[in-house]
Amino acid sequence: MSKMSKKILKEVRDWGIFLGILFLVYVTGGHILLQRLFLQTGLFNPSASESAQLSTASYQLRLQDLSGKVYSLSDFEGKTIFFNFWATWCPPCVAEMPGIEALYQKADHDKVIFVMMSVDDDPSKVEAFLKRNEYSFPVYFLASSLPDVYQHNAIPRTYVISPQGKIIVKQIGMSNYNTTAFLSLLERQNKSK
């Protein structure tokens, strides 16, 4: 066997091992664990600032909860809204869920409303996912068309809407929301009404 053939064979073997490890990590759900570890580094914290008002929010949106009850986003107008688009089949979405649940547990629900907008097709899968993971935040599905201001192809994505109707955070991709700074940002919004 020539030197070149041995080199190619070694390269194929090394790539096979590498791809095998990646496949094993994916199949066992390790990729979600890795993403959660990355979130804990602080590199994926949302950039948020009250002075960075990106645009005006639209409240022209109907939502349906898991029980089938229909709401309008305007029902929450005048409060801070944590508005997250996610899906059970999206690994980055799943990775950020424990942090969102922890934030939800700490937040004052009289002042901060959580709208966890699932883009899943099957509500029963979402319900099973929530139960399995013991998540208590409210989940909704679209019951109308999505206003342009919230249009984007990527998930997860999160918007924070101030009580004054301004989008002050637009985070595309996973993030660690369970930080003192982010909770403080949410709570300060109601003081500046």
C-alpha cells in the first residue's frame, strides 16, 4: 500500500470516528446538553437596553392557549411582554427552556406577561413536552396571521415589549434569559410607565 493510500485511509478513518461521535451525541440528546452548557457561559445572554427601542410592537395578534381559549395580544397591552417563538423539535429552543422557566418563576406575573408561542403543529406534543419537563409557563399557538414586525424565519426568537408598546429586545437564536440583569430589565419597564 502506498504512502498516499495509507494517508487517505487514515483520513477516512479519522473522519468516520469524528462523524460517529457527532451522531452518537445527537442520538442521545447530548447536543441539547452541550447547548445548555454553552448558555451557561454567559456568551449567549441577550443584549438588552431600554434605550435600544427597535420598533413599535403590534398587538394585532390572536393567540390560542392549550385549552383552546383565544386571546388577543392586546389583552396584555400596558404590561411588559416576554414574547418567545419556539418548537419542541428545535434543539436550541429546548436548550433555552430551563432558563426561561426559571425566569418565569422569578418574574412578577402582574407586571410581566410570558407569551411562549409554539410553532409546533400538534398541541398534544407540546402538552406532553411541558408535562415531561415540568414547565409551567403559558403556551400559545397562532390564531391569526403574524404581524410583519414579528416575521422572521429563525427560532428561537424573543421579543420584549415594553408597557409603552415598544420592542426593546429582539433576540434571534438561543439565549440565557435567567440572569439578574435581564430580570431587572423586565421589572424596570413597569416603573417607567
